[in-house]
Amino acid sequence: MEATMKRGALMALACAAVIVAAACARTEGDRKPPPGDQGGRATVLYKDRVVEVARTLNSPNDLWVVPEDLPRINDFILKPEGACLDELCIPVRQDRESEMFVKRSGQGWFNVTALARRLQQEFVVDREHGVWSFGNIPVSRNAFLQSAVAPDFTLPDRDGKMHRLSDFRGKKVLVITWASW
């Protein structure tokens, strides 16, 4: 298994390990690429979903998909100005070949792994089984980090009474955590 990992990428790996058994159930014939540029099928894991991609472009290092599959994979949409997710747009040259877009036999192909690298998004791949797992997009976490507002959660005190963080809104709160690992 090859890995491109940074900061906490074990989440993507754990997700892949949990779901990879279902992807591995495919037959050997499903994993062999057809003749030509076509690379066969792939399974993509992102957030809480499993996406079966019917067609990929044959590539030793990257996951190339038809642009129509991009929203199913990671919610991005390929527009004339680039690959966009809400107000975030990554420029993509589509008038000629680029690191993220190529044409083969009249079909456009989008490089999902090049987008992940540009976004500094962790990913792992099991090439033998054609399974790609993508971690969270760091840019999408920035809003949470910049707001400096903790997510609301509920925890019991020593007597078992439940307390929500939002119950203490407007007050200073010290949260102490501990883990055994």
C-alpha cells in the first residue's frame, strides 16, 4: 500500500481499512484495465461514503476520472474557471493538457490526486484492489479553526449528570482531556 500522508492522515487509513473488505470482494476481472487508456474500475472512500467509479484512466500514480464523477467523489464541480467547491475554486486549464486535466479519444479526464495534492489533502491507495481513500480537505477545516468556537458536545459529570458545552455559553470553560493511548 502506497501512502501520501501528512498531519493525522491515519484517519483516512482507518477509513480505508474499515471499508476495504467490501471493495476487495470484486472479481479479478473487474480490476484488470481494459485495452487502451482505460484503467478500469476504482473505489473511492471520502467522508462517510463509498463511491464506485466505473471508468478511470490508466495511470501508475494518479486517479483520473471523468469530470462527471468528480461531484460524487469529493463534492467538487469542474467549471470553466476550475474545480470548485462552494466558493473555493482551484484553477484548472481545460483548453490544453495540464496536471489536472487531459483529453484522450475526445473524452476529458480529471486528476483527483493532483487536486488532493494541491489542497494538501491526505490520501492512501491500495493499487492491488483499486481502492483510494481521501482524508479531510484542510481548507475546509479553516473556518472552524478561524472561528475559535468549539463544537457543542455533551458529557457526564462524576455523578452521571449530562452537561452540554453550550450550557456554559458566555462563561469561561476549561476542558481537560486525557487519552490512554
